[in-house]
Amino acid sequence: MNIVPYFLKIIIIFIFLFILSCSNKNNEEIEYVEREVDDIYNSAVDFMNDGEFISAGKEFDEVERQHPYSIWATRAQIMSAYVKYKVQEYDIAIGAAQRYIDLHPGADDVDYAYYLIALCFYERINDVKRDQTYTEWALKSFKNLNNRFPNSKYSRDANLKLDLIYDHLAGKEMDVGRTYLKLNNYISAINRFKKVVDSYSKTSHIPEALARLTELYLYLGIYDQAKIYASVLGHNYPQNKWYTYSYELFNDLKRNTLSVVEENEEFKDDKKENDGYLNFLDEILTIFGSEKT
């Protein structure tokens, strides 16, 4: 008797039985009991209300799988996107919301799909010291919502979040500008602070940006520009701490300059240049002083 072929046959039989067993198991997993559409949808809502968003998502998907042409399936599509957002599967949620927009561009609640996409970007906004790609995408998405649906019930929240986004982007520019300032790279710092003033004029960072620009133009000897930004700061933010910062800075500069001139004979010889600088400081202090009163 040839033993090797015998054992080979046994092995083949076991392999066949194993594959058959796995196949039956997979078939059992994909089988489902047909259910009424409202039962499935209500089950999904119950799961969602209980905070079981993963189970809710499976049920919403089941609505579309078993009853793809029902009005419940349409609603389940957007709800499926929502529960994916709730479990922080943001990219999947964006894909589901975009699919809803593509399939139902005229739906009454399609504005919510646009809003949901924006939220998925907004939730991933990073600290100002890190990359701001998600911030930019959130900005574009909320603006897209407002442009398409100016009367949407989500517009109010979108506008609130846009204000925070603008403030965040301004904060990023300020952070980079301060870094350049520490490195004595004044031109690059000025460009960053000017961007805040020009592009983010309604944010909380404006007083500091104006103070920094006044200070930097002073250091570079560009006195006319320094006076312009000092005037804006003094006129618009007389109670702000950056107003006080700038006022004390120029006051100290004047006091120190007078002290140096008095103590060093060689500086007295350059009276014209000293007088010009002191006159400039007086003009700045007058600007602040008139606004202060």
C-alpha cells in the first residue's frame, strides 16, 4: 500500500472541508432578515439617541441596503454621514455628505450636507504653531455654505465659526511674525503683521499687529509709516494693553535718548539728527496723548 498518496488524499479532504466551512460562515454573515423600512430607521434613531453611533450607522446603512428607493433611504444617507462625524471618522463623513449632495442637489436639507463637510474640517483645526490646512479648508467650506445658502438655518453658526477661523489664521501670522522679530528679520516680520492688519482687520490680534508695526518701522527709521500705525492704534484702541505697551515704549525711548545726549558730549555735536529723532518721538507721544485725553 502506498502511504504517501493516502495521506495526501486525507490532507486534500481536510483542506476542502475547511474552505467549505469558511464559505458557509461567510454566507451566513452576509445573510440578513428582511425588515420593514420604518423598523430599521427607528432602530437607527434609537441607537443614535442612546449615543450608540456605530450601531446607528450600521442601521442607517441597512435602510439603504434593503430599501434603496424609499424616501427613508434618502434620509438615512445624510444621517449616516452625521453618525460618522460623531465618531470622528471625518473623511468618511465628508465622502458620505458629498455623495448626498451629488445624488440630491435639490433636497430641502442639502445645506446641512455642506455644513457637515465644513464641520469635519473645523473639528481638525490645529494649534497655530502647526499646519493650518484644515483651517483653510474649513474657511472655504463655510464660505461655500453661506454663498450657496445665505438664508440657511446653519448660517448663524457658520458665521460664528468663520470669525473664530479668521482669528485663528491671524494668530498663525502673528506667531510667525514674532518668530521673525526674535530673529531680527524685521522685513519678514513686517510682512506678517501687515497681512494681519490688511486681511484680518476684525480679529483680536489687530492691536498687537499695529503696535509691532509701529515699533518695527521705528527701528528701521521709517518714521512716517510708524506714525501711521501709531495713529490707528491710538485712535481705535486707547484702552488696549498694546496701546499702553507702545506709549511706554516711546516714552522710555525719549527718556533714554535725552539721558544719553546729556551724558555724552559727542552726541551733542550731532544736534540736528538728535533733534529729528526726538521730534519724531514727541509726535508719536502727542498722538497717544491726544487719544488718551
